[in-house]
Amino acid sequence: MTIQHAAAPTGLAAAERVELLRTMILIRAFEEAILRDYHADKKPAWDIGAGLIPGEMHLSAGQEPVAAGICAHLTANDAVTATHRPHHLAIAHGMDLNRLAAEIYGRETGLGRGRGGHMHLFDPDTHFSCSGIIAEGYPPALGQAFAFQRRGTDRVAVAVTGEGAANQGGFHESLNLAALWKLPVVFVVEDNDWGISVPRKASTSVASNADRAAGYGMPGVRVEGNDVEAIHAAAGEAVARARSGQGPTLLEVHTLRLWGHFEGDAQGYRPELAEVPEHDPIPAYIKALTDDGALDASAVDGYRAEAVQKVEDALAFAKSSPTPKPEEALRYVFVEGA
């Protein structure tokens, strides 16, 4: 198989391009609000277990183009498995913001009744799941794709992981079985250059994980530039291939992590840290759309205000929802006897 490097696409209508931008703006508004509340009450002494949002937090600012470009091709009947950095994909796939926020805040109205937190989001309504285990989402996506295939549907599964997970056994086993059975699955690798604090060149023997697709007899595509339209084009081909029964595709996107691996990460390992903000994909896409005449710059403030209002409404819902009762902490976690 020849490795393809997606070029800048053409043919998207102005309304479609604006919708991609609005999805990205909504994701960023959500992440910024979570960032604010997460840090609000963890000082003066940093306590990861304290505050409105206890536990670790991994935010996806900078990786919005991946979610917007891929999920634009999916319906709620398609399945998505994500990583420990999942919010952008959950939002782009149509997850209810209220229930998402409530789960992050550990409330009874959350997706998992507040028991899972932000790394363990399970939503039957959108067939979405994620986990903190590296490469965990690939094998379950095979099961979903196998079920879709056996039922004779055109539904697809999309399995997303980071570039560090491409060195895990679950990654390689999943690619092999998906290709062998021609399962309707799209494998996505988000390459943000850093596996926590380890640069990819120090952990991975190939320059592009898309090259690994050849070893399993499937197309491999790498998209450079964190370009939402290039991602949209590559994902469109991969999803269409899966829907038509032609089997899996491996899609790697070179994206950007604007913030730390986790909140509280000082990022002293990043020599390029001072230059990161200038590569923010949202201002770049706004400029591209306005330069092309596809977007009125005055509309952007309205899109941002609308997104912020949606997010603040969701956070207000979460904060006003009850926390699990201590005596019921294990309810919904373990199977209860008949």
C-alpha cells in the first residue's frame, strides 16, 4: 500500500466550512471553561483530589480539527472510541453537553452517574466510549465493527488513539484482525508529538505511523498541518471505504497539544513551548475562511458567544446536580445481586 499525504482539499461549501469552525469553537469554549473551574480551587497547595473537579484532567485544546473533520462524516449510529483526552471527540460526535459536564464534575446526572469522570465516558446514545488505558479503544472498536458487519448495516466504528499507543500490542493486533476480516473501522492516530513527556522520535522507529498500515494490507494516510479541511477530506474517504464494505483505513493526523499533557504539567520538556500559541488552529482557520470570503469576520463573535452560553448552561446544570451519596458509592459500579 502506498502512503498518502493528504493535500489541501477543495469543494467544501461555505456553510460546511463554517460548521467545521463552529464545532471547533464549541470544543474550545468547553475546554477553556473546564480549565477555569479545574484550577479555581486547587491552590495554594496543589491538590489533585480537591475542588469542583477532582482527579486528573487532560484537555484537547489544539486538537479540535481532528474531531471536527472526522465526526462530520458520522451519525449517532456510528461508534467512536477515544483516549484519556476525549472531550473534543465526544462533543463533535454529538454527546449531550449537560450529561458530559455532569460526569466530569462527578454528579449523579452524568453519563456514568458521576462514577467515571472525564476519562471514562460511556454514552449509548452516541455509541461513544473512552478509557485511560493506552490503546484500549482499538479492540472494542473491532467488536463494534464486527457487530455492524454481521448485521448487514453500513455503520462504522472509529477508533482514536495517540501516537504513543501505536507501539502497543493492542494497536497491531487490532489492525491485523480488522484487515483480515475487512471490518468497517477507521483507525485514527492523533500525533501531537509527545507521549506525555517523551518525543515521538525517542520512542517510535518510523517517522509516520501511517507507514505501518502497509504491513496489514490497508491504506495508510498521514495528514500534516492540523488542517481541518484536509482531515475532513481524508476521513471522508476512509469512512466511505468502511461503509461500502472495503475494510479499514489507518489515518494519522499531525496535530497540536496547546496545553500540558495533564493540568498541572509544567511542560519543561517542551523546547518549543513559547512558539506553540502561534500554531493555534482556530485563529488560522478563521483567517483562511475570511480571506476566502466564506466567513464574515463579524460573525465569529456571535459563534463564540453562542458556544460560551451553551457551555456555561451545561456547567450550571452540572454544578446544580447532586453528588453521589457516600452510602451508594459502589452502586452502578458492581453488579448487584438479584
